Amino acid sequence: MKPSIIAIIGISLALAFAPFAVAQDAALDAQARQDIAKRADAAKRLADDKAKALAEQQKRSAEQKTDLEARPGMAAPQADQPVSAAKVGGARPVPVTQNDLEKDKWRVAAGALYRRIGVQSFRTMGSYSAAYPIGAKSSNDRWTGPAGGLNDAGNRVYDDGYVKFDNFSDLDGGTWNWGYDRGRQVKGNQIEFTGVDRVWREASRQTVLTDAESGDDAAGRGGLMLEVERSMAKAGFVDYGLSLGLSRAQTFEASAYGMNTFNDNQAWATYNSRVSDSYNISGLGITPDSVPYKGNANDKGPVIDSTPMSRKSLGSELVSAGSYRAYNSVSESLDMDLSTLSLGVSVKGNYRRVYVVGSTGPTLNMVEKDASYEETLYESRNGGAPQVLKAWGDTSSGTECLFGYYVQAEVGVRIYRELHLGIFGRYDWLENVSGSVGPSRYEVNPSGGSLGGTVGIDF
């Protein structure tokens, strides 16, 4: 009986609580569905965030690739190169980095330049012409003229007559051997003769040897250059490296023509001293109207003294003059080739496809020199056309090495992948170049600026 009662009580309790259990189970199912919906929404938002982050990361990667392609010395990530993804929870994406550190380390360029150098000068000290034997063309001198001295004994010749000795002049001092040309020479009891009693020559000579200097303006020549650059370090958009360059410019020419260092000037002049001599003709019956007398041995005529009774000076006159000139003409020339080896440090700035490079450092310069000297000696007489008297020639050549210093700036643009074009300006300092050829010395200032262009490649 008791078990039956207990069973009936259990069934009654179960029936009483059955509606409450069903209601509780329904509530639990609704909560579960809400939790599942929330988790699904969270998963969707997380997937959307991941997709958005990945899209942004890919966009940044593409931009970075474009920028890296534009920057010399950098390479864009390969297509299969992994990129870092954003962490769950919205962490900031990590930018793409360049893993190939050796790419674009070298830069090789070749180009042309126009190089200018400073002034060039020649100085000629001495002359071959000075040692050439040139004799004196005249000298100072004086002698008795045809009219003789006033007290001289001997034959006298005048412009308008003569008075010469006869066979007895030494005994009696008289002579029949005389004659005159015109009646106007007869003046009363005297007859006058005009002539030259003295002749002299004056000569001068001046020899001058001087130094001559001639300067040539700054010269410019084209040349070729080769440049190699090695990048050693990077900091952002700036590369630091070493630069090695080789250039050659030829041929710088300097010349000087027509320099005069030697002159030998000679001049001379001959003068006459003119006089009027009077002779006594008293009692000879000679008048201005008489036929001019010409004494001869067959028809001896009137006798007069063989020396004049008086003499009057009529002054001096220039009879003749002459000149002689010897002079030289010097021509010099210099051809110079200049090769320069440069070693410097370089700083290179990059912005997209454009770059700017500055470099500076020491240089080793090889200077090849070929000089020539020509000297010609001329002579000219009495102002006439010059004639060549003697010629000389010398040559000199050699090579000289000089240290120097340079600064250079270049700006360029990448035109296709690693290929680039650039233009540059440069200035070189080095000591003067000097040498000698013959009796001449030359000096050249090889410092100067250069302008040029290059085409090169990075690798």
C-alpha cells in the first residue's frame, strides 16, 4: 500500500512541475540562439576587419614598391615576397623593407666634358742671334778733301777748276798747270775756286738684347671621362660612397709669334767741309771776259802760286748716309695633354627619378708637353726688304705628374630602370706647369673648370 501511495505522490509532483520545466527549457534555447547570433556577428566583423586591413596593407605595399622603383639604389619587393599582415585586434601594419642590401651599390658612367685652363705665358731670355758674328758696316773716319789743306803742298782739285804742280813748283812755288771754268770766278786781281778741303764720316752702332714675354689667353678643349661610384652607406634618401674618375682632355695649344729680342742697328753719314780759295792773278791780264784758261805742257800759260793766298769756309754738307739693321723674330708653341685621375668621397640625394651627387677629393694629373722654339735672324740695308741671315730651331717634350684637388656637382634623372643621364660642373686646382725650350721658358696654369654630361647605369 505504501509504495503505491509514494508512486502516486511522485506522479502528481511530476505532473505539477512539468509546465515549469518546459518553460525553462524554452528560455534556455532562446539564449543559446542569441549567443550564436552574437558570435556570428563578431566573426563577420573580424573577417571584415581582416579584409580591410589586408586591402590597406596591399595598397601601402603597392605605393612603397612604386617609391622604391623610383629611388636609385633600392629595389621593389618581388611579387612572391611575403608581407606582414595586421594582427587581430586592429594592430598597425608593418611597412615593407628592402632585403636585397647589395642591389644598386655600383654606379658606372661615361661622358664628355669641356675643360678650360688658365693663362699661358712665354718668356724668352737671350737669343741665338746675339752670338752670330755681324761685322761693323762702317766706322768713324776723316780725311783730306781734294782741295787739300790751306798750307798743304800738292795738287788741288776744285769743283770749278784745278791748281796742280808743274815741274818747277818745288823750286819756285809757282805753277802754270792750273785752270778755271767760268769768267765769274775772276774778281779783280783774284780768282776764286770752291771745293772740299776735309771729308769725315760719323758712324754709330747700338746692339740691344732684351727679354720678351708673351701671354696667351685661357684655353679650352673637349675631352672624355669615365666615373665609377660605390655606395657605402644609406640614410633615408641619401647615399654615401666613394667616387673614382678618369678624364683626358687634349690638346691645349699655346703660341707666341713675332717676339723680338735682338736688335743690331748701325748708321753712318759722310760730310764735306766746303771752302773758297783765292789766288793772286795780278798782272796776268785775266778778266771776267777772258776765255777760261786750261794749262797744258805744250802751251804753257800764266803762272800763279801753287797755294792759295786765302781761304774762306763755306760750311759743311751731308754727302751720303747709310744704315744697316739686323734683328730676330722668335716664335714659340706648346701643346699640352692633360689626364686626371680623381678619388673622392660622394654624397648622393635621391628623390623619385631625380638624383643629385656632390663629390670632392684629391687628384693625380699627368701632363704631357711638346714645345717648340724657332728663331730667325734678318738683315736689312738702307731700309730695304729684309733678308734671312740665319735660322735656328729647338724642340722639347716630357711628362710631368702633379697632385691636385677637385670639387664636382652633378644632377641627373633615371630615364629607364637603372639607366640614367646627368650633367655636371667641376673645378680642378693644381700647381703651374713649367718648362724650357731653347733660350725660352714657358709656364701654364692648368687649374680650371669643366662642364659635361654623362650616361650611366646602376647595378
